[in-house]
Amino acid sequence: MGMPLELNTLIVTKGYEKRVEENLFVLQKEGYRLYPIEIPVDVRKTLDSSSSGTALIKKVELEKNTTTITYQLISLNSTN
């Protein structure tokens, strides 16, 4: 019996990210997903939106068909 697994190379938040510290965020996604750790990846609000910044993923937790990632925002793309 197989387990569905998705490999992601960017973070899509859909506005569900939660700030833990100044530049540290936690995001829960449905399903099992793998992310590169300690490699800069784009952060986007939606899949089709432009990049809102760059982050380093610090931790990935897989449990009960949910993936929780902890990431540090290292740069922010501002419209100002």
C-alpha cells in the first residue's frame, strides 16, 4: 500500500502562516509534503502570485496526514 507524497520547492501560504518570532513562521499543509531544508526557497501567497520573499525551511514534521513546516524569512519583496 502506497502513501501519497508531494515534493515542494516553494512555500505557498494562502494566508495561513503563523508568526512564531520576528522572522520565524509556522505553516500547516494538508497531506504529506517534502521540502528542502536550509536551502533558500520562494514564498508566495498563492501559486500564481509573484514571490513575496525568500525563506529557509528549518523543520518539517509529518503527522496524521498533515505537514507542518517552520521557516525563517530571510528576505522580503516589498511593493513600497
